Amino acid sequence: MRTINVKFYRRRAFWPALFLGLFFVSLPAVTGAVEKPRQRFFIGLAAGYLYPQQGDFREIYSKAIWPVELQLELAVGRKISVFSAARYMETSGNTVLLFPGQPAEAYALNWRMATLRLGVNYRLSSSRFVPFVGAGASASFYREQWLDAPLTTEGRKAGFFVQAGGRYRLQRRWHALVQLEYASVPAGSGPRGQVNLGGLSLFLGLLAGIF
């Protein structure tokens, strides 16, 4: 009678022990699948501050410039991703005196620029915080308008940029972005020499993984 009871309890304990063992064996795989995001395509919005490279530009447009940007990014490998972005910025200012001997006159100006960007990022890690470095090319469309006179200057210029930053995963789908960038947009020569519409910028943003 005792032997029968031992076999009976052994049979009852076998299946719970088997399921418990399978649970602990599969737990790392399940946890890893939850912790690591699987999205390869991201869309995001970012806003920042631009410090223009050109001293003459900063003198004319002394107000702060706050660009906004729409970003698209596709991971094409474990470390490499390609991205495109559309950026817009606008500011206002006043003309400056070119020749000190003439009477001082100032005219109100408005300046705006839209930029299309295409580049490649190299991710330095694949953890929760992902630092990256990148570079690319840009096409900028700008317009300068004199508000008190019927004068408008428009142009389109190609340029390049380099950037570094990082993404921090808030959740499986959402990522916070910080990005430091230097851009060069040579726009020909002006009254005081070569003109460059680029500069140093800092961006903060939010990205969402789509698929």
C-alpha cells in the first residue's frame, strides 16, 4: 500500500516540476524579447537651437533661431541606419551699416530656410542608451525679404553636416533623442565676403518605432 502511494505522489509531482522547469528555461528568452526593441523604422519630431557660423549673419539676425524637424530613420544593419529629414527655420532682423561714413539706416528683414537632409548614422551600442555618430548631405532653400522695401532674395544651396548624439529608450516603442550637429551651407559671396548659412545646432526630440 505504501509503494502504491509513493508512485502516485511521484506521478503527481512530475508534471508540475516539468512545467516549472520549462518556465525557468524559457524565461530569459521571453525577457530578452521584451527588453530588446524590434522596430527598424522610426519617425520622430525634434526642435532645437541654431548658432549661426557666420558672424555677419548673427549681427543682422540677432534673434534666436529655433529650427523644427521631421525625421525618418531605417535600420539597415545591426550598427548602421539611414535617415532623411525635413527642417524649417525662420527669424527676423535688421540691415546693418556697411559704410560708416553714410547716414545710419536700418530696414527690417525676414529670413526663412527649409532644408532636406539625407545621411547615415553609425550606432556605437545596442543597449537602452544608444550613442551614434553620423554625416550626410543637405539641400537648402532660403528666402530673405525686406519688409519695408520690395526686395527679395531667394536661393538654393547644397551643403553637408556631421552629427553626434544619443537615443534613450523610454518604452519599447518610444525613444528620447538628443543630437548635436555642425552644418555647412555655403551661399556664395556677399558684401563682407563668403556667406555660410550653416552653424552649430542642438536638438531634442521624440522618436516612435513603427515596425
